[in-house]
Amino acid sequence: MLSLEGFAARLEDVRREKGLTQDAMAKELGIARMSYVYYENAKRTPDVEFLSNLSEFTGYSADYLLGKDECTTLGNEAIHEQLAISDKAIESLRALKRDSYAHPSAAGLILTINELLTTKHGREALEYLYLYLNSDFTTGYKDDSDALTGDNSISTLTLKGSRLHANDSLMFTAPVSLLEKGALEFLLDAVKDMRKVEVQSNAQQTE
């Protein structure tokens, strides 16, 4: 069943994404401004012609525009249903693939993503990130180096704290190279900082 409110909200999101006013959007779709306003205010049911024009203009599927799908295209929706990857994540991976032909760093990122998903150490790194981002952690290092042999290549990284959305506490401990310790901490802090910026940005957009 079509939700006019859901369609209207998505229509407004698409218009803002394009950076257009209601008047400009109406002109792009070949309809009067007031007709467009009725659609965006959930006061008119979209017909086949309007949906077709809107889909052609935006490049998005009718099911997405109607609020039935989570992803903008049928291809992305199929990937999302199989792998639970978001529409933005799919498009980001496509952009990386395109950039990889001209930028070695993009190609390196693709290789890194493959390593994270297909190797034991990669999955452990993702565990670190998941626990770090979803918990209020303190970090601590225990030096397990051997003073007699001079082997200082291994230490223990401990992340401990409580989940933000649960009452249970947890601790995740794993050995890491002392040489990699600083890089790992930098990575965790950088990702969390990016999350804070994203949250702040989303809050400003809703104001």
C-alpha cells in the first residue's frame, strides 16, 4: 500500500539532494509548481507518467521513490538484499573502482577492503572497529615483551567498557605488534572522529 507521506518525504529528499527549489524541480519535471507542491505535501497521489518522469530525471527506481526499496536502483537493491550493504556503501565502492584506474591509492583501498573481508586478521580488525564504535571504551596496553631475549614485538591491546545500547559490559583483548600499536590507535580514533563529524552534520541538516 502506497504511503503518500513516505513518497512525499523521499521526493523532498531527492529534490534537496539535487540542490533544487520546488519551482526548479517542477520545471525539470514539466509540471506546474503548485502541482509539484501537492506531491511534496502528500496531497496528491503520483500517477504513472509523473513517476516515470521522476525516475528518468533522478535515475532512481520507482520502487525507491515510492518508499518500497531502501536502495536507489534495482541493481543496488538486489545487492542490499543479499549482503545487507547500504545504498551509499555500494555507490562508494563503485566510485572507488572508477577511481582505481587513475589513482593508486583508490586501488590500494580496494585491496584493503578485500583483505578486511577475507582474512582472519582483517576480520579481527573489523571486530576492533565494531567494538570501538559501539562501546564507550578505555584502552590499555600490557607489555608482554621478553626482557631477556629482547623480543618486544608483542603487546596486548585491551578494549573494555560497556555497550551504548546494552547493560552488559565486555572486554576484548588481542595481541598486537608494538610497531602497529600506534597505527591501530590512530585508526580507531580517526574513525570515531569521523563518526562524530557525521553525527554533527546530520544534526545540523535536520535543524
